[in-house]
Amino acid sequence: MINNYKNMGISGIRKEKKSQNHFIRSDSMTTDLKMLRNADISACNAEELVDLRNVTVNRRMPSGERTSDFIGQIRNPYLFKVDDTLVKVEFGDGKDFSELLADVILAG
């Protein structure tokens, strides 16, 4: 379930649905990611953002579970902080977020 979208930059999103030990992307997750992408960095409360230094990636998990776990920890993959620095992630043309996130997580 979607957590409260308070300040759009700090809330969690729905996790992928598990089906026969495979993770599938739900339409609601895609919608949630689009909403999180539009989070306004100037309107967020920095104290409530997740610090990327506190996020861990378990490389032993299958990639779908790893992605879901990462998003569950970071809550908004487009808006987080590193120490006292706020980070807003935006992409140009090319790969979509899921492909780029998978590349980062698989690279470890």
C-alpha cells in the first residue's frame, strides 16, 4: 500500500506483487514511481528523507527482490539525501528508471 504521500518525497511506494517466486511490475507501482518522480525538492522536509548511506543492497537476492527491497528502503528513489545534501534524481532520454536502477543495483 502507498504510505502517506506527505511532502511527496518521503513516502514509500507499493512493492511489486510476488507471483510464483517471480516479481512482476504492477501498474500501481508505475503510477507511484511517476508520482514520486514529480516530488518537489524545495517542498520536502530534509529530516524525513532517507539517507542513502543507510541503505543496503543484498546482492544474494534475485534482482527483482533486490530492486523492490531498495525502493522499500529508500522510499523515493528520485529524492533522498546523502549526509546533509539533498539529491533529486532526473533522467534524460534513453533508458527508463527501472532499467537504470537495475543497472546500479546489479553493479553493486
